[in-house]
Amino acid sequence: EAQVTQNPRYLITVTGKKLTVTCSQNMNHEYMSWYRQDPGLGLRQIYYSMNVEVTDKGDVPEGYKVSRKEKRNFPLILESPSPNQTSLYFCASSHRTGGHEQYFGPGTRLTVT
Amino acid sequence: AQKVTQAQTEISVVEKEDVTLDCVYETRDTTYYLFWYKQPPSGELVFLIRRNSFDEQNEISGRYSWNFQKSTSSFNFTITASQVVDSAVYFCALLYNQGGKLIFGQGTELSVKP
């Protein structure tokens, strides 16, 4: 089954404790991206990757890191989480060309206390 | 600046009513794509439609229809004969920068009452 998976689905952590949210897709998509969703703000893009070893900033990259060492994986790293990073996070993937629709993962709800 | 505006934060209708969700966008790119996504109460994001900047044809899919007008930078979404299952948050989105950047509107929460 074609899908984007994220782990964990729920995470409660404390300020400053490094964490990684994993994202994996099995559709051989070149493009992957991370978003955060906050009430009243819609979804905002954090980082995206057009292909392996190619990443670029979205609209809200501060406080986040990403890497794209393999085509299927695109982890999101919070080196020192803060309470304002409490949010619902979505990973997505798509083919790179032609404005293909993005397939979204199920979301990761992160709470930083 | 690139921007997507969904001016309607919440809409409430009674079943079988028609409802239109508005989306206005801004972009300097000549090549871009527009999308509508649905987010039901369960939280997942469901793709509904894609339109590229060179294709202004309107589209109908069952009870759903979309009206894309470059002259007014709008990409509106109409649900005909709404049903309770249509209750969800609907997002309009703009893909630009050679397909790298995707920005969403704030979303419109649609509530369809029986």
C-alpha cells in the first residue's frame, strides 16, 4: 500500500530534550516536505527536499533541522525543543515534476512542556 | 509576496444546501499549481483537486466543482447538495517556486447540519 508513515504519532517531551520525528514513504517520490499545523494559521511549511541531499527552507524553519540521506526518509530534528514548537506536524511526499499532489502522513502531535 | 487567503473561517449550512468556499491567491510566478485539501475530524489530509496555472477549465466531480479564474486570482470550491459527511476543514494551497514551496490558506471549517 502506497503511504507516508510518521513516527511517533504522539509525543510529549520537555524543553531542551532533542528529538527526531521520522518520515518514510514507499512511493519512490523525489519530493518530501514537513509542515506544522496550528489553530488559525493553517499549515506552514518548515523544510522541503527536492531530492536526496537537497533540502531548502520553507516559511518557518527556525528551530528545526532536516536531512535527506536516502530517498525514502526525511527526518525532522528538533535539537532543543521549546514550548512554541508544540504543534501538529505533517510530512508529505510527491513526485517532483508537474505539480503533483502531495501525499500526507497521518500527523505527529508534539507537546513540549 | 505569495499568499493564499480563505476569508471564510467558518461556514454552517443545513444538509442539501449548496455552499461555496472562497480562495484567493497571490503569486509572482507564472507557473504554479493550486490545490484543495479536505481535513475531516479524524485529522488526515485528503487531496481533492489540482489545477495548474495554464489550465483555467472548471472541473466537476460528482457534487464537487471548482472555478478557477486567473483574472481575479481565485480558485473557489462549491459543494452541491451538501451532506453531513462533508463537514471538515477545507484548505486551499498554492505550489510555486518551481514546485518547491507550498503555502496553505488558513482553512475554512464547514459544518453541515442534518
